[in-house]
Amino acid sequence: MRSLLLLASALVLAVGWADALAARERAVRVVVYFPRGDPGLRCDRVYPRPRWVRPPAVLTGALRALLAGPTPAERARGYGGWFSARTAGMLRSVSLRNGVARIDFRDLRRVIPNASSACGSALLLAQLDRTVAQFPTVRRAVYSLQGSRAAFYEWLQRSPPSP
């Protein structure tokens, strides 16, 4: 009986490992960007961290991974930034047309209140822009909160880009 139980356990582990491997083979490697340590005078200094997302919506997957923030292991190694479990799930929509990515978020202002400082907005935009810019089909990005470009850029004390 014990041998049968061990064989069954090994089979379950093998099937689970094979499923995980198959899922990873279907996934695409992207990078998301987080600051590490004290930025000093370079508030926009961010570093790439790998993530796996499912095609075909790899830009959306990369943004969802960014909004989830660094993993616990990455946090232990000094990675940080504005995004965390509190911002996970705050992506409303992503569209790409003629090289312009239009990215809309739920209202992040209450969750990230200090992003309106000069250094804070530089860091937030660096994380977003570098993550988005890795895709060759994206020439530029325009962000919004609850459908409002003005609200996003006013929050960061910046002028909204042209549509």
C-alpha cells in the first residue's frame, strides 16, 4: 500500500511539473522595471526584472506584473517602487493603435499619494515608460485615471501629452 501511495504521489508531482513546464513554454518573457536602493539624485533610475506573461496580450500582462510590484525575494534584495499588492489589479484597459499605447488605471491617487512630488512622478513614469517601451510596436504611451488623461497628468503635476 505504501509503495502505491508513493507511486501515486510521484505521478501527481510529475503531472504538475509537466503542466507548469507547458504553461511556461506558452508564456513570453517580458521585463518590468523597479528602483533598487536609494536613488540619490536619479529618481528615474529603474532596473529590469523578468516576468512571464501569456500571449497575445503581452503588454497588458507586463503592466499587470508591474502593478503587482516586486516579489518578496526582490524586495529582500532592495527592489521597491510605487507598485505593490495594493496596486495589483488597478489596470482598467490597454489599447494600442498607430504606435500609441493608451493605458487606463483605476484611481491610483489614494493608494500612491506621494507620486505627485517631482521625484515621485519621475519614478512612477520611469517604471511605466520603461516597461511599455520594451515592445517595438509602442512608440509612446498615454496614461489616464478612470478614463481621464487630465486627471493622471494633473496628479503628477505634468502637462498631458497630445492624444
